[in-house]
Amino acid sequence: MPSTDALQPPLTSGEKEIVKSYGGWTPFMQSFALKPSEKEDVQEAKQILEVFLEDDEK
């Protein structure tokens, strides 16, 4: 597990499942060219997760 996974913000159970499918927080963020250490990137990653959850509900 990369040490940057410790920077993961609180996630819902649905968000955790999505992140887990990518192999963790760091790989999830890297797949979208985001950096776990950048606050703005973390916010963008959370928005991406919210969109994924909305799509799953449809």
C-alpha cells in the first residue's frame, strides 16, 4: 500500500468500493492524473466518485 493512501479522505461505503476496485486511493487518483497530496486534486477525486455513484444508481 502506498503511503499516500493514508491521505484518503473519509469515504462512504459505495465510494470505498469504487476506490478498492482501482487498488486503493493512490491508484484511483493516479488513474485520473491527480496527486493525493494536492488538496484540489483530492476534491476533484471526490467529485469523480460522486459521479460514479450517481451513474451506478441509474
